[in-house]
Amino acid sequence: MSEEKITYEDVKRYEFLFTKIPSFALGTMIRRNTNVVKKFESIVVSKLGSLNEVQQKQLNIILNSDTEELQEIMKEAYEKSGKKQYKQLSEPKAKEFIESNLSELKKYL
């Protein structure tokens, strides 16, 4: 677990990314434990190369955070925003999906 933490305010800045995918599609990806990072590898790699210093720091915090901690932030984001995608990511069944995608992301760093 990291000393620094991601907050709801950090997540809120990137809400457009979380809600870009319809909730029904995200639900399917979670159920199938889809490797989204691998599926969109070229986009992920190009975006990783263009992160600024603050974004790199936040990404490192996320990659070094416990999944439960990240899911608590998703739960808070759902409670504050009502966005179903946050709720889906906060549920226990999404844990493996989150962990496998973060693990895959680490391979590119």
C-alpha cells in the first residue's frame, strides 16, 4: 500500500474516461475479465508516452495501491456522481478485472 492516495477529486478529473464506455459493455468486460490493456495496446502505449509529471505520479500511486482501496474510491465516486461505471468497478466481482488490467499495465512501464 502506498503512503500517497488517490482521492475522489483525482478520479473526478478523469470521469470522461470512466464513462466513455457504456455501463453494459463495462459489465461484460468485468464478467469476462477482459484484458482491456492488451486489447487496446497501441493506444495505451501511445498515451503512456505522453503523460505529464503529475499524471505519471498519479499512475504510480494507482499501480501501488491495494485493489480494495481503489474500489473504495470507486464506491465514493459512484455515491457522489451516480455514474454506474463507478459502481461496477467498486463491486467485489470487479476485483480480478482491476488487478489483471493493472498488472498488464505495469508490463508497459
